[in-house]
Amino acid sequence: MHAKFDSVKTRIANIHEALQYVKANAEQMPKVDRWATLMRYICQRIVSGIATNPTLKHLEAPG
């Protein structure tokens, strides 16, 4: 149970960080760009986590 609590706590902290990023920039952007900024931030975090994972190996193209 404690491990799950830590996982949930970490995820909430990540969401909070993303929302703070958008909030800091929201006054300068129209409403449409706020969602785009949030999604771009989230995607960059996901991709950076994948790109730095040393266990992933590139697949060679067949043929």
C-alpha cells in the first residue's frame, strides 16, 4: 500500500508541475494555445524519459 501511495504522490506532483508550467505562460497566450502547451510539455516529458532509457535498443530495418 505504501508503494502505491508513493506512486500516486509522484504522479500528482508531475501533474502539478505541468499545470504550473502552463499557468506561468498562460497569461501570454490565447486559450487555444494553453492546451497545446500542456500537451507539448507532457509529450516532451514522456519522450525524454524514453530517449534516455539505456535498456532500449534500436531495431534494424528488415532486408
